[in-house]
Amino acid sequence: MTEEIGRLFQEKTKYRRGQLSGLSRTEKWPGRYKRYPQAPRLSLPSPAPFEKTSLWECLSRRRSVRQFSSQPLSLETLSLLLWACQGITAREFGFELRAAPSAGALYPIETYLSVHQVKDLEPGIYHYDVSAHALEKIKSGHFGQALARAALDQSFVAEAAVVFIWTALFARSTWKYRQRAYRYIYLDAGHLAENLALAAVACKLGSCQIGAFYDEEVNALLGLDGREESTIYLSAVGLPL
């Protein structure tokens, strides 16, 4: 009987004492930042909390929300949500540290947005330039329905004001951690998603994290090859009904 791929992955990526000496770095590191230099750019407002909300209140109120109103988000709110996920919070020892932790400070996760209802922002697909706190427009148009179909026909995806799409540039982590990197990459994505979920509560918004989607359909929407970089997680955000 063929061993289940998930169990095989777990077994083959285990660290064992005395067997770590062969972890040589053989790949070329792609750097911490991805940019689309030819894309139209929009600088985001400086992130600033609108009011103080305790962490404990956000934790107690966090729920998965699947019903959204048609009310748009403000650009200021979107800026704050992006900063909560991946914003640079400190510069130390040559590192630009971010709001969410990452194994080895390698930050393999990229953030894209499917913008449906955001004030002063044309609907379309955007990439978040972390270092500049800016958006790069990949394509214009309304992609909510296409993304909902790709997310196993979950209609609330199209109804959200914006959908965060997280991808992994695998070489950023495999360069150092090789096959173990895949564990770290998925953990990194979880850190981002939780930061977003709590920030959404603080902004009186709802969010729903989504792991069920047709990978290649979402990758095609973003123009990704699905091998060097691939979608691994989604999160719909909007004002709850």
C-alpha cells in the first residue's frame, strides 16, 4: 500500500539529533522583497489605529465571518490591516523586522489582494510592496466571482470588501532550511492570518480564513507558475452584516 503523502512528508522532514550536518545552502536566495517595477503604484496612508482596543477583547470577539455588507473599506483601514500582517516594525542588525514572526527572518510569504470594495482604490488584483508600504496593481477588474469559484464556490468570497491572498516564494526558505522549510512556510502563513483576524476585529470588521481552493485557478489569477511561487492561504475581509 502506498504511504499517504502527508504522513510521508511529516516523516521525511523531521529533524533528528546528529543528522543536521548536511544542511548546506545550495540554492540562490531570491531576497526578502518581490516587486513589480512596471506596475502602477499607490503609496498607502501611514498605518494608524483608529481607537484603542485591548488584545483580550479582540481575542474574545474573533470569529469566522461569512456574511458581509456591501459597505466599502477605507484606504486607511486597508493600510492598517496590511501593516498588521507584514508591516515593518523595527530595523535591527541589518534586518527589517515585521509585525508577524518568520523562521530565520526570511519572510517567504507574499501578500496579494483581490480588491472588491475599497474607497479610492480601483477594483483589481494588487501586490503589497512591504518595504515601501505600497500597492502595485497587477490587473484591473472585478475578480470576486472568479475567486469565489476558485475557493470551492464559496460565495462569501465575492461579497467581501477585499480578499487577502498569501503565496509562498519557496526558495526564500528552502535556501536555508531545505525540505524542513515547508513546515516553516505554513506556520508563517498562520501567523499572518491570525494577525489579520485580530486586526480586523479591532477595526470592527470580520474575516474568514480559507484553506479550501483550487490551487492552480488562484495561481492563474495572480499570474504565478505554481511551482516557484504558489498560493497557500486566503482570507476574506469586510464589514459584517
